[in-house]
Amino acid sequence: MEGLGPFLVPMTLFISGAAVLIFRGPLGKAIGERIAGRSVEGADPVESEALHHEINELRYRLSEVEERLDFTDRLLAQGHVRNESGE
């Protein structure tokens, strides 16, 4: 760390300046709009609708898998109780 001392301040200034330049450009504006929740320019409504449909389909499938897992857990628990009681 001692050898880095003289370069620490100029390096920090350089990195800070580069970050300011990057985030003041189109990348920074895009990130700011995304954070603010505004829609992205040029977003295809058909593609957005398809993505929403796919997300809903995946949610449905996940709920089905969760139900199956719960059912399996109940069956295993019943089998475990039966084995302990000697049946």
C-alpha cells in the first residue's frame, strides 16, 4: 500500500472524472430513466406483451410445481410416520 500512496489521489480523480463523463452521456440517461420507471424509447409493444405472457405462463408452471412438491412432502411425511409406528 505504501507504493500506491503517491498515485492514489490522481487515480481517484481520474476514475471519478471518467464516471462523471460516462454517466452524463446516453448510458447515464438510460440508467436514470430505468430507475425512474419510465418506459424505454423504441420498446416493441408486441414483444413486451409476449414477455408478459411468458412470465405469466412461468408463474403458472411454478405454482404447479410447488403444489406437486407439497403433495410429495405430505406423502413422504405420511410414509415416515407409518414406518415409525411399525406398519
